[in-house]
Amino acid sequence: MVKPHISISEDLKSRLDVYCKENNFQCFSHGVIDLLEKALSQNKLDRVLDNILNSVDRLNSRSSYTRDLLEQLYSNLEIETETNPKNNKSLQKFKNKYIKDKFND
């Protein structure tokens, strides 16, 4: 086991003493090791959470796009004629404009 030497402030030392006492650590080092392991695990969890939040943001953006597109389609809907959506210039223009505005990842 490696035995590094660290310097900490008196305030932090007293807080660590309280932590060790509350968690029944016999040795100050065991309390520091426990806190380091928890901090490193928390750091990993924070990164996973950030990735999830980014995914949720992208999903929200895409669902907003879908909702707005549906509103646009219903407002322009012509029931008498059936057309191919890929040939609809207005729809393609809307789609291209919206993608440029919303999906600049």
C-alpha cells in the first residue's frame, strides 16, 4: 500500500475527524480512503448523468421539431389531393430551414 503524505487545513481535519467518528473508522486514513473512493465514484456518475441529460436535450429538441412539423403539415393539409411529401417544395423548404436552426450539433 502506498503511503502518500498530504497536508490539509485544520478545518478540514476537524471535519474529517467528525466523519471518521460518525462512520466508525478506527483510523483517519480509512476515512480519507472512503471519501476518495466515494468522490471518484461520484465523478463517474456525474459524467454518466451529463451524457443522459445531453441525450434528453436532443430528444426534446427532436420532439419539438416533430410537433412543429405536424402543426405545419396540418395547417397546410389539402385533403382533396394526395401528394408525395418528398416532392412538396414547401415541406422540404420548411424541413431544411428547421434542421439548420435546430440541429446544429
